[in-house]
Amino acid sequence: MFMRVLRKEPGTPSSGLVDYLSRIFLEPPGHDPEIVSQVHVRDDGSVSGFIGVIPLALTLEDRPLRAAIASTYMVEDHESDPFAGARLLRGFLAGPQDISLTETANDISTTMWRKMRGTVLADYSLEWLRVIRPAAFMIEAAARATRLARLASPLARPFDALIRRSPDEAAWSHLSPAVHGNRLLPGADIDDDEAAWLLRHFSSDFPMRPAWKEEDLAAMVVHSRSKPNYGSMVRRKVSSRSGSPVGMFLYYGNKARIGRAIQILAAPGHEGAVIDAMLADADQRGLAALRGRTQPALLNAMLGRRFSFVHSASSIVHARDTSLVAPFRSGQAFFNGFAGESWTRLIGGRFD
């Protein structure tokens, strides 16, 4: 069903896909025996739908909470039972969790969440785009429609080189003066252990934040290593002049392609510096552009740097205790990225 409905690929699923779906939905990091994935069963006993659920322990100040993230969500043969999807979602929202979340709801799913009193979080739901090499970006965007467009990639290089020599280059590439003036804070690659420490360190600034167990976060970091559909992993910390960490970023991308950022974190007041460091890194690696999901804590810095924004999927929260929705609506919750499903291989991974 995953292959047919979500990947639009016929044929038998690989053993790698079967193993991964079993692992991520039956024994996920943070496994909670009461927060489980669900199937929709027809009258004849056959399965016609599925909602994959990933548990997430949260804390609001010092109050422990249980959250459930609706991940893979699919219904087969919707025409014969148009209410199957609504039943699945209703069953999920009726679970024992305090907070129900999703970060990848399409328009149909968003409508159903709204009808069940879910709150769409606009500041978490936008896709941002940063163009770095305009000509290469246009060719790569055209390649989404036809791969033959990539044959023109060599032609993009002289055009982008010409743009870089122009006094208006910063306006074209959207790179800030700090990038061009070599005033960036120092950065360095980080291993799995340091990545996990930095995720916990910077997320602690949020009133509503994950309460990861050490072994669960370590497993999530391992899951996030490989997203070949997006490109090679780049995971770096950004430090102050004195050497203390002020942020980190994780993105995937290859030369002349559009990269995908999964997580950007920054200490208060250092958002712009971390964004500039990430863009400079992507520039040095030859990426055409970078894209990712918005975070309220980063929006002000992004708006001052000519980011482009578009809506593609909705981040949504639902809670029976409506006071638990308030931190999400005010941008005081750490959500999306590692507090979501983007760390899994379901996003950007292959299962050959």
C-alpha cells in the first residue's frame, strides 16, 4: 500500500522497505505501548488504510506530556469507502496522548484535521527557499518536470559566474553582506554524539520541548544520516569567537542541486549568524539553492534576508486540553525536524 498509494510505484516492495516500516512504526525511538499505529479494516477483514504513529515525549516547563505524531497516512480505494480516512484520523485523535501532531498534512488531510478541531500552525507550515546560483536553480527546477533539463547544467556555470562578478550579485543570490565580507562565525562538522547534545542543548530554550531519552535521540540521529533523494548530509555547528556553540544546522544537498534543510537551531540573538553560516557552507559546496520548513524563532532573521516562502504542507496540533495548543500558536514550541518525522528515512530516503 505504501508503494502504490504514496510512492506511486507498482511492484513488490523491497525487503529494506518492509524492515524499515516495521522498525519505525512497531519499535520507534521513544516507543510507548499505548501510542500505536492503526489500520482501517474493511467488513471482509482486509486492510484498506493505515496511519503510522510516532510517539514523542514532551515537557512544558516541568510538566511531562505525551505526544503522538501522525506520519504515514494513506487510504486505498477511497471511492468505495470515502469515510475511511476520517475514521482513521478520529481513532488516532482519540488515543491516550495529550497532544496530537502532524507536520506533513496535505490539503485533504488538513480539511479533516480542521473539522476535528485541529489548529493549523502557519509559522511552522511554510516552505522557505534560498536561491544561491540563479541559473543553476532554474535548470534544476525545470528538471523536476523533465530530467533532460539537467543536460543544460554546464550552461548555467558561466551565467552564474557572470552574476557573481556583478555588483548586484547579493540581490540575485540573496546572500547577506556577512557572507561576502568573510565576517562569519566559525563552524565545524559534528559527529552523532555532538549532534545529539546540541539538539538537546538548543531545544531547551523552548518552553514546550522534547524530553528525549539519551538512547532514543541517539537512534534518531542515526536514522537521519542518510537521505540520498536529497543528497549528501552536511551537519555542522556554529561557534562564537570564543568557541562556545551558538547554533547548528543539518541539510542535505549536492553540487548544482537544490538542497534540503532538516534542522536549524540557534541561540537567541544568533539566528542571523547561523543562517549566514549555513548559506555560506551551501555556497562553497556549489548548491543551486536550499529549501526547508519554517520555524517561528527563525522567521525574523529570514525576513531580513530576502527568503521566499510558499505553503506546501501543514503542521497541525490537536489537544483536548486547549491550553496545550497555546505554546504552538505563539511559536514557543520546538516542533518540526527532530520533533516531527523529518529525521526518518521516510522523508528523502530510498529502500532499494
